[in-house]
Amino acid sequence: MAGILANFRTTIIVSLVLALIMIFAYGAGSPQQFDLAFWQAVLRWVHVVFGILWIGLLYYFNFVQIRKMPDIPAELKPAVSKYIAPEALFWFRWAALFTVLAGILLAFARGTEYAIGVLSVGATEGFEPGYVLMGVGVWLAIVMFINVWGFIWPNQKRALGIVPADDETKARSARTAMLFSRTNLLLSLPMLVSMTMQQTMFG
């Protein structure tokens, strides 16, 4: 067991295999078996997995890295800026993309009318509360995704020296990235209200 747990890749592969076995068991064991509801459930699982990775890293950046970087001695900061931050940003931005894609696919798997109702924030469905509230959550997530790819990542590339930039540009880019990251932190809790309460309250 220690041989599995000592290696990150092996641990993830084993975890994924176990998850796929359970997913298959849900399909085989449910009365409807592998119908549309099964694939909706699979998409919801994918959406949640990537969402946890995305928002978990957002919280890591804001609760830990951004707050503690000023306290780190100058000679130790490259350990974060050259090794930890670029790796974290890799998983962060791709998790954001796959979270949004899986969420949109899930919405359409529930039916085109449902997806359009949510994306229009209820405008096509008479502004029924379920569509409005879910739509608000979806658009908050989309804004957060745009912030990741359009503002946080381009500015972090300059701030971390991944692309060439002078010191003034690096400092300005670091502040811009921080402000957009804080914007996503601000939007994350109301967004998560929609993602966690919708199924229970509206089905």
C-alpha cells in the first residue's frame, strides 16, 4: 500500500479506477441502468471533481499563498514563484476550463430547454426562481472562468517571469492577478450556493 501512496500518479490512477468501478456499479445497480440519468450523474461527478480542484486551488492562493508571500524571506520566494505557483496555476486554469465545460454539458444533458432556461437566467422560462437562481450561479462561474484565462493567467505569466517583463510590469501584473483572484474569491461563495442548493430545492 505504501508503494501506491508514495507515488502521486499511482495514487490518482488507483483512485480513478476505484471511482470508475463505483460509477459502473451505480449504472448496473440502478433500475434505469445506463440511461440518460446515468450519464447526467457521470457528468455531475466530473463537474464536481474538477470544481473541487479549481475552487480548492483558488482558496489555496487566497487563504495561503497571497497572504503569506510578504512574510517569506526574499531568498526563499523563488521556491514558490518558480516551482509551486506555476504548477498550481497549471492545475488551476485547466480545472477551471473542465469545470465549466462539464457544467455546460450537464445542463444540455438535462435538455436543451433546461440549458437555455438556465443560460438565459430564466428569461425563456418566465423567470421561474429555479432557472433564475441556477442561471446566476452559472454566470458567476463563467465570469470566474473568464477571469482565470483572460486576466489571472496572463498577468501571472508576467509576474512569475514565465514570459519576459521588467520589474515594474511584474509588480503591476502581480497586483492585477491578485485583484482578479480576489474577485473570484468574492464570487465563489454565492456561486457555490447555486451549485449546492439547486438539486435539493428544485431538482
